[in-house]
Amino acid sequence: MKVWGIVLIVMVCSLCLSEQEEKSITGEKEPEESTAKTITETETPEKNIAKTITETKVSESFMDIEKARELLGETVSIKGVVTAPPGIFRDDVMYIQDSTAGIKVYSRVLNDLDIKLGDVVRIEGVIDRYYENIEIKFLKTEKISILGNETPYPLSLSIKEAKNREGSFIAIEGTVTKVYRNKFFVRDESDEIIVYIDKDTGISISVKTGDRVKISGVISQYKEDIEILPRYDEDIQLID
């Protein structure tokens, strides 16, 4: 009987010890697994955030227009404010400008878009040369997006300076020297330039030789001639 009692006591003690050891081991491992899971859940959002930031940087990257104008035949992404919206000169043409330069934009889908004067747009397209003018062209509406709107202001330049800013929205002052049916000439101390009135603008020439004028518009080239293209009637102002 004593022997069986001793055996029973030993078995009970062993069982208690095993349960304590199991609880101790289990109690140490569970927090580690939970911690590992928490780290995994924390890392996943961080990776997603990093990916989102990277994608945002790519989608918002763009090139200065001045630099883009030099890359004939290449696809570029640029951003600028609309200085002459579609329909002013033609339904498939508009002009945009950033702080470095301006450029003509050509696309047959422009007429399908609600683009207004002052809209800030981002465009992905190919740089091309058409009748001596540098332009960016694209085919699909998803290649252009409107980012906001701001008032475009012309660069006030001498006529000589303006002639080197093809595609830009500029303002010049001078004296009218010759007047024709759809154009007139203006001269300042530096040079002379043609003010060409595109028939699609509906502008009527009301100046005469000897008038002092301030002209705003975009600079364009036709064959050998550098021209300034007014957009609206108010782009031609008499100076007292």
C-alpha cells in the first residue's frame, strides 16, 4: 500500500509539473506570434504607402516647356496654363505657357474637351514642327488633364525679344506703320512685327497708321515672317 501511495504521489506531481511547463511555454510563444503578425500588418500599409507615393511622383512629373521644345520627335509630359483655348484660331489648336516658354498644342480631340482660358493642363504628347512652329500633339483625350485654373498674363517684351519667343503669350507696344485687310505692322525702337488677324477670332481692324498701340497675343511664324496673333478685340489697345 505504501508503494502504491508513493507511485500515485509521484504521478500527480509529474502531471502538475507538465501542465505548468506547458502553460509557461505557451505563454511565451503567443506574444511572439502576435507581435510578428502586428509587424506584418504594419509593414503592409507602409509598403502600400511607399508604392502610392512613387506612383504619385511619376504621374505628377513633367518637363519645362522650354526644354521640351528642343526634343523633336520625342514623347514628353508638360504642364502649362492655357493662353489661347481651342476655337480661338482653330478647333484643334490651342496655346499653353509655363514660366519658361510657350507652345502650340494640336489635337483633333481638343474640340471634344471643355478647355477654357486659364485652365492649367498637363499634356503627354510628341514634339513636332509644323510650318516652322514647334508644337506638341496627341491623339487621345486621356493624354490631357485639367489641374486647375489661373489667369494668364502676357510677357511684356520689346519686339526684337518677342520675335524669339515663338509659341509664347506676349505683349508689345509700338507705332502702327502699315495697315492691310487682315494684318498691320507695328514698330518700336528695336524692330518691326506683323500683327496678323486670324479670321476665326472675329477681330475687326480699327487702327490706322501712326496710332500708338499695345498688342497682346501669341507669337507664331508663317514661312519667313514672325507674327503676333491677337486672340480677342481687347488684345488691341490704343495708347494715348
